[in-house]
Amino acid sequence: MKVKINYSVDIEEVPDKIQEILKSVATNLEYLSDSIPFEVKLNKTSESVSSFAHQVDKIRQKLFILDSQLEDTVSIAGEWYQTTITLEASKLGIDAKEEETEDVESDK
């Protein structure tokens, strides 16, 4: 069973944290790439096929975790962007939602 863990960082740290996550994912992908059983020695036994299936399943599970981490970075980046826009708009006395609507309409 997987559990999502959340924690808080200063808004200025968000781009660095995203970069850390991406570096970690890249490192783990390299490691996983090396663990792919290229030279499969399958024979006509259930043990051979079962062992192969188990190896591949472990890799797929790790890929799922890495995929979740990549998805998290996209979500974090979007939330960071929206928050920074809202903060900047409030400093200027502008309603960020109003500004966003005007930008969308001008793109048409």
C-alpha cells in the first residue's frame, strides 16, 4: 500500500526542490535501466518464467513510483506558479483571477 507524504517548504525553495526530485528520478532510472534482465535465460519451466516475471514486476513497481514523482513535480510547479502569480498580483492590488480571465480572453 502506498501513502502520499506532503511537507512544506518556503516558496523560494520550490524550484530547487523540483530539481532535486528530478535528479533523484534520473538517478533511479539509470539504476533501473541497469537492472533490466537483458540476457534472459528462459527455459521451459514454471520457475524460470516465474522468476523472470518477478524481476520485471519489481522494475514495473519502481517505475510506477518514479512516474508518481514526475507527476508530483508537474503538480508542484503548477501550484507554485499560481501561488507566485497570486502573490505578485496582491502586491500590485490586482485580483489574479481577473487578470487570468483577461489573458485568456485576449488569446482568442
